[in-house]
Amino acid sequence: MNKSIFLPLFALMLAACGGGSTTSVDDVLAGGTLEEIKAKHQALNKQQREIATSLRRLDSAIQSKETLRNVPLVSTLELKKTAFEHYLDLQGNVQTKQNVLLYPEMAGTLVKVYVKEGQPVRKGQVLAKIDDGGMSSGLEQLRTQASLAQTTYERQKRLWEQNIGSEIQYLQTKTNYEATLQAVRQAEAQLSKSTITAPFSGIVDDVLVDEGSTVNPAGGTPIIRLVNLSDMYVEVDVPESYLREVTEGKRVELYIPVLGDSMISRVRQTGNFINPANRTFKIEVSVPNNNGQIKPNLTVRVKINDYTNTEAVLVPPGVISENSAGQQYVYVAAEIGEDRLAKAEKRVITTGLSQNNRIEVLSGIEAGEFIILEGARRVREGQKIEIIEQI
């Protein structure tokens, strides 16, 4: 016990026991009157109460000093406003609108395949040829007939313009010529079906039928698969609850696990139909394919930025507790002194979205305050604490 407290207390106890110039209890009892004895009794009672009060004050001071020496040790984090982005994490598949199977348009023998797998081709380039069964010879005959019909018509026309010959002769030659031209066009269209051409520029991904095989449109067997990998996109099913957040132009992070490749892109198109089976709508995200490694049907992890706050207050989820009423709360260090002693204050908070092990706090705490990290589970409301680390 402190010496400055002990000496006055000792003197007070001596006085109570009859020390000093005060009349002792023995003297009063030996020769004192009833009034003197009662007065002495009252004086001692008063001294007793004063001593009890002093002892309580001393006990309180001792307990306070012992408490300060054994306060919980905590670490704190200063809250600051920072940018917060939330991403919707989904999965999609790489697609291309130029990935087609080329089927025969007429029956016959596949007499020639002009390309091989992996070969780049141009739009309109001839890829394969089917035996036309003599249609090309028939077309040449029709073209000869059309040439004769044209000569006859032109001569008859000149005569008719000179008022020579009858009108019926002129009309007959004209009709015959036009009919022959129409027959030539039909024959050319039919003959063109024997030739398989590239509908767009791309790469021959697969030749599915060998030369000499018989092909037939009714058989449903394709001949060539043609793919263009320059215009790739990821198709993703997005829950309908994100209809307002996920719009054209939204920033998207793409990660292709097979290639270990990441890239940044944008939503280029959003669907206008909600699938009633799973309550989703489709979106398309452009995929750069400069090196040609990205192939159709690859699985892609898609992270869509659906929420951004440039001045968010973020806390780690581990410091948040919940009471019996379902309210979330944290402890902050208040009244921080120069000796790093502070008081724990309990704050009920409202939280928002979470991302990367951080939760946005919408209300209850503000930037500039110090939230308790380590030791938050051991403190109580209003308890003294000692801060050993400030982050």
C-alpha cells in the first residue's frame, strides 16, 4: 500500500484507540458520567464511519489500478473511405456465330475435296465438288439454244422496227428467247449445288466425308465443318435479379482455366427473354482471340462488375458479431489516450455486399474511427482496453 495513504490511516486508528490527547475509553469508563460515555460512543461511531468510507475509497483505487494493469490487449484498424467493386461470379462457354457444318445440296458422288483440315479459306472459295450427273453438258446445250434464240430475237426485232413481218412472229421470238434464258438460269442454279463453297472466311476444322463417297441431302451427313475464330464471345446465363445491374457496356473479367489466361472485356449484348425454366437471361461478352488459342465451347469464369462505390467503408467479416435479435455489431476503440488506453464501444451496423474478404458497412460506423480487430471477441461494452497495434 502507498505510504502516503498508510500514515494518515494509522494515525486515525491510533486516535480511535485512545492515542494522542483525546480522552481514552478506559478513562471515560472509569470516571466519566453517562453523558460523557454516550458522547465518547458517538465520537467513535463517527470515526468508524469515516474509516469505512476511506477503506472503500482505497479499495476502489486499488481495484482500478489493478484493472488498468490487466486490461484486454487489442489491435485496431483505422477506417478509411476506399473504392469498392462487387463482381457477380458466373460460368459461361465460348461461342462463335461462324461455326457451321456444310451439307450437300444434291445427291451424288463426292468427286473432289479441294481443302484439308486446318487450312484457311476465303469467302466463296470452292471447297468440294459433287458429280453433277451430266448437268454441266445439259447447261452448255441450253446456253447454245439461248444464243440462237437471242440472235433470232434481235433480227426479228430489227425487222419489226422496220415494219417488216408480223407482230406475232416478233412476240414468239421474244418469248422463246426469254424462256431459254430462264431455263439457263435454272440449270446454273441447279448445277451450283454440286459445288460446296465457303459461306465466310475461316478455317476448315474438319473434313467429315472422303472423296468417292456418295452423299445425299436426305441423309443428313455433313461434309465439312468451317469455323471462324476471329469473332468469339462468351455466352452466360445471368439470374433475372441482376437485370438492372448487368447491362451493355458493363466491365467483365474473364478467366479461362484451361489456358490459365485472364482478360478484360465488356458486355456487348443482353438478351430480351427470361428463360422460365431457370429464371435467367443470356448475355454475350466479346472475347479477344489474337493468338487463336481460344476455341468454341471452352469453359470460362465470368466476373461481372454489378456494383461500385468509390467511398465505401470496409471491414473484415471476422470482426462482425450478431446478437440474439439478429443485429450485427462491432466494437470500436473510443476515447483513445496517449498511453494507448481506450474504451470499447459496441456499434450496431448495417452491412452491404462483400468481396475479397471485405464487407461494406452502410451505417453504424464512419471513416476515421478505429475498429477493434484482434481481441474483439474478448471485450465488453464500456470496458477499458489497451491498444498494442494500430493498422
